[in-house]
Amino acid sequence: MAAAMAGMAAPLVVVPAAAAEEAPEPVHAAATCNGQPRKTIFRKYYRGPLMVPLRCGDKNWGYKHLVAKGRWSKPFDKKIGRTIWSGTITAQGPGQRIFERLQPGCPLRSSFKVVTNPGVYSGDHSINPQGVITAFRPRQSSSAAADC
């Protein structure tokens, strides 16, 4: 029996669709973005059914921009995800949507900001939506609001 099975192919393993869609978390740029076109999606963030991609981009936007600015790390990745998932949308217009983590106080302060483009990138319809342009921790001004 073992001799008969030796010539047979291995059994087919079916992976559930949900598991197939979960990509392993990239370690660094070389893992997925080096040599990849800027439209390549590096990570996906969600706000309910809305998917906001972080594309490889270039030195001006996306993952490569964050790496060039020295901002990319696992904690930074988590901050982007939390800000998109549950942050406040503070600006929304053609070509721009800003998500912010606001801290209570007078005045309200932003502890983290993610700038996205929910539309087409500069007329290139293969990059739609553009997704995350940049993310950062805003500098806090020392002046208090007079209205508080």
C-alpha cells in the first residue's frame, strides 16, 4: 500500500478565503516595496467597510515616504491603523481626507494625524484610491486658545 501511495501526489489542501486574504505583516521595505511599482498596496487599513490602502508610493507619499522620513515602525503602523479605524475625520474634500486622534482638553489637541487621498492619484487611474499620503505626530504649539 505504501508503495502505491508513494507515486501519488500530495492531497489538496483547501485554505478558507478569509485566511487566504490575510497577508503576513511585512518586515521592512525590501520585503515588498523595493523594485515594486508605486501603486502596489503594502498594507490595508479599515474604517468599517472603507479600506484605506498604504501603497508603496515614492519619496513624496506612501510607504517609501514614511520610511524616508524615518517614521516607519510596528508602533507607527498600529497608530495609523487606530487613527483610521476610530479617529475623527477633521477634513474631507476632493483629493484629501484627514483622520486625527484628538486629545480632550482646551483646546483639543491632535496626537496623531493621517493624511489620505480617497480619489485617483494625479490622473493615474491605476492608483485609485491613492490612500495614505503621510502620517505623523503633529507638533504642539505652546500657546493656549483664548476661547477656552
